[in-house]
Amino acid sequence: MTDRNYLNSLRIPTTHEPLRILMSACLTGIMCGYDGSAYGTYSSVFKILDSDKISLVKILP
């Protein structure tokens, strides 16, 4: 289980070296669901997309 010491030792993301996150493409608004949908809108995902310190890697699981 992740503990505070581990979390405190992680680097702080910057615009030059952003935090990279793998995320299902359908959650980012791409119409790639099995039924051709994007599974709705998720305001928390769009907040992440707007950050310059986070780089999303969109995948199709």
C-alpha cells in the first residue's frame, strides 16, 4: 500500500517535465466506446486536460 513517505518522495511535476497519466480515451471525450459513445462528460477529467503540468496519454483499453 502506498504510504506518505513514498508520496512525499515523488518528484513535483513541472511544465518541462509533466506528470504523465494513462487514461481511457473515451473519458477524454473521444468517441471510442464499444457503442460509439464517449461515456459522457467528466468535469474532473477536463480540469486535468487544462493543466500544463500534466500530460495525458490516451489509450484504448
